[in-house]
Amino acid sequence: MSDRRADRRNRWWLVGLAIAVLVVVVLAPLASADPDGLERVGEDAGFLDAAQEALHAILPDYTVPGIEDPTVSTVLSGLIGVAIVFIAMVIVGRLLRRRRAA
């Protein structure tokens, strides 16, 4: 593969990552505090009290434990989510590249 083509592909990764970060930083503070669809159905149908917490809540309710400011906590939670997805996709991409090369 040419260096120019590899540079262009790397640039698209960065553009996509920058767009995801921008969306999180701009839109996360605007997220509604109202319950989402499934939570709302649980409230309306009366079975929400039967719900159990997840065994491992890394970012409970889209917040970072220990951060008091709800806006900052929500934005950080979103950025952590973007980082996790980005890292997972890089790993999958490298595994697929190796598999294709073999």
C-alpha cells in the first residue's frame, strides 16, 4: 500500500474520532434527565421496582463516580465510552488485517 493511501486512511480515523469527541462534548450536556424508553415503560407498567442493578456498573447512569458536577461527569463518561469503542475497533482492525495477510 502506498504511503499516501495510508496517510489518507489514518486521517479519516482522526476525523471520525474528532467528530465523535465533538458530538459528546457538545451534545452530552443537553441529554435529557427523563428516563429512556425501557425505563419509562417499566415505570408506566409498574415493574421498575423489580429491576436489579448491574453487577459491574462501570459508568452508572452515564456518570463518572467521584465527579460532582453532573455536566462534567456526563461529558467524561461519554469520552470514556468513545475511547473504549475506538480502542476496540483498532484492535479488531489489526486482528482482521493480520488474518487477511495470513
